[in-house]
Amino acid sequence: MGNRTLLTLQEKMMGFLTASDGRISEHVIDQGNIDKSTRLNIYKNAYETRLKEVIDTDHNVLSFYLGDELFDEMVSVFRQQHPSHNTSLRNYADQLPQFLKETLPFSEHPIISEIATFERLLMTAFDSQDATRFCQDDLHVVPTENWPELTFKFHPSVQVFYSKWNSVESWQALKSEKIPEPANRLSNCWLLWRNEERLTEFRSLNEEELSLIKLIVAGSSFSTLCEQLLQKNDEKDVPALALNYLSGWLNDGILRNI
């Protein structure tokens, strides 16, 4: 069988699995008491079940939040609108948060899309590449004169999530097998990362820490971070405050070696 012939068969099979295109049936034969239509549908059902399992695994808490009926509806419509185009299923549901934001009845409840976004960011943090972390001992080898221009970089796993609803609080409740509070507006910002034990962690960020994180991402120096802290703090408090933030980031393991 030539490569072109194999590719054609593969395209026809995918056409059947994703769009019920029946052209592949001419290449399938009956076997025993199982006709070719039944044989093909066994593959189709297995394929659809596998995609559902992927979404359920990636968004386990979301499935609890929606309940079986709504979750099945979500998977069915998403699968029709977003067929898999990659041999790896890792990124299959990347478009799920946007789908939930735009598609009725899910779009009527924005918290649903936020929960999905949060879960995908947790996956991104977990799957990120490794990097040597900057630790407390590394501080001692930085010459004093270099501190003002010292810059930092975050570990590749670090993610920032902005929420407008109590999505993370609801996620936490369901993860602990508790009933979440009703959806309500609750603007917050969250930091997510993978720790040295390869477990994902997250915590909320206050406005001041978020401003410092944005400066670090922009490549700003340590002196610029201190200038930012001067805007809302007494000058005498800034050195200790800056070191407290730095120490916290080092303890969390979210800075990479510089």
C-alpha cells in the first residue's frame, strides 16, 4: 500500500469519526455476525468515549460543577465544533474555556469558563519545562554593588490567572468535596506554579505584589521594584518589604536561577 493510499484511508476514517462521512465503508468488510456498519460504529463510539475521557480527566472539577447531564451536553457540542487535529490529546481541550464563554447555555454563567481556564492553567504549570530555581543560598553570592541592577526571571511553570467570579473558591470547595457557594462576582488574581516536588500550587496575589510581578516580567531591575514600593510605603519600610517579597518568592520556588 502506497503512502498516498494510506493517507487517503486515514482521511476517510477521520471523516467518519468526526463528521459521519461514510466513504470509508467501501474499504471495510463484514466479519462473522458483525456487519461493517457495526464494526465502524464500534470504532466511532470508542473514539468519542476517549475524547470525553480526556476532557473529564483534564477538567475533573468542572465536570462536578456541571453535573452529568450538562457535562455530557458540553462534551457532545464541543466535540462536534472542535474535532481533534493532533496525534497528542494533551492540547485537545485548549479551546474549551473560549467555547464555554461563547456557547449557550454555558455562556450565561461566566464562572464556568473561568473554572475551565483555571484548570487548564494548572495543567500548563504542571507540564512546563524544568529549570534550576534561584534559592536563598544564591543571594549570598550576589555582590552588593550588583543589587540595584539585579533582575529576576520566573520559573517556566509560573502562571497568573485573573478571575471576576468566585471560580477558584468554587474549585477549591469541590476539590474538597464540599458544596460551593453560588456564583458571585469576586475579582481576584492568582499565582500558579509547580513546586520542587512537582506538585502544582496556587495562591492569591494582592495588588502590590502583582505590580512587582509585572515589573519582573518586563525585565525591570531590583531598584525599579523598590521604586514601585515607594509609591505606597514609607521609605524606611521599603528595604524590609522588598526583601520579604523576595524571600517569599524564593520559598515558593518561583524564581529561576539568574
